[in-house]
Amino acid sequence: MSKQNRPDWDEYFLNIAREVGKRATCLRRKYGAIIVKDKIIISTGYNGAPRGETNCIDSGICERERLKVPKGERYELCVAVHAEQNAIINADPDKMNGATIYVDGTNCADGSQASGQPCKLCRRMIINARIAKVVYRDSDGQIICIAPNEIQN
């Protein structure tokens, strides 16, 4: 009997976050986030317009892409709520205390890996949600595990 190759827990949850991100409605990048505590998923989120508002994939317009705004800049031009924010909004606050958030992203143009490192605003929300650990894939596909206060932007 041969031994099966199983993903470790971080790979497993990042793979699920990638699947969640396939629901994203952004024309630029698709991100998925899941919040996990004691190896149980307590919330998921993906990036897209607020409930009831027009999604970029429906309007066909990404203002930041149209203006060629670099990643991490001019978020006020974007209509989307970030995946991490949606996961936090949808979670029970008590369950997030001490949990881990997993974030994975894909570039829409070519399907390549996008860095899942949370932005400054998401970093603050993650800290306020009392999430203890952030796990994401960087643009090279390397898995990064850090405390929220170690996020550099």
C-alpha cells in the first residue's frame, strides 16, 4: 500500500481560499479569504462590490485598471470590498478571537499567483477582529505565516 500525498493544513486551507476567490467579481484580481479556528472554517469572503451594487464584471469597468493604478494604491477608486473584510463581516466576533485567516489571490489577466498579503486597512481590521495569525501565498507561491502586526505594506 502506497502512502498518499496529503496537503498540510496551511496548503489545505489556502486551496479552499483559492476556490472561494473564484466567486470574486473583480476584473483585476480574484481573492478569497477564510477564517479558521481549531481547523474548522468559521467564515469565508471574496472581493467584490457591496451587496446590491454593480460588480465590475457586470459593468465591464475597473477604474483602477483603466487608470493603470499600481497594486496597493488609490483604493478609493475601487468599488470592491476586500476578501478579508467580507470574511470578517460575515464571522461571529467571538469565534474570530485567536483564529487564523487564510488569503489567496489570482491575477485575472494571466491566472498567475497574486500576493495574498493583506493591505493596511485589512491589517487593521484583522487586528481588531482579534485574529491571531495570517497565512497567505506571496506572488511566488511561497506560503507566509505571520502575526497581523507583522504585515508590512
